[in-house]
Amino acid sequence: MIRVKVRGNETIEQMVRRFKKLCEKEGLNRDIKRTSYYEKPSERRRRRQRKSMKRIVKDGF
């Protein structure tokens, strides 16, 4: 659970901005988008394989 405490003279806009950054950092937006529609098991497997290939290429193997 993400909690945002108000700091000193912080405005609501600044607090919401910090909350959004924390959500982004935790990956909540990605999870919500992924679970908002049905993904076939084969598509899920393909997505995971692409992700692992990106990681392998990035590491330089």
C-alpha cells in the first residue's frame, strides 16, 4: 500500500505528483493495464520471452 504524507507547506498538486511517481515506481500502472483485459496464455508466454530476450541483449550476452 502506498502512503503519502503531507510535507510542510506542500500543495495538493505536489502531493498528487509524488503519489503518481510512487505508483510508477511500484509498477502499479503497468499491472492495472495488464489486468484490464484478458491475455491469452500464449500471449503472456510470448511477452515474457520478449522481456527476457531484451534483458539478455542488454547485458551483452
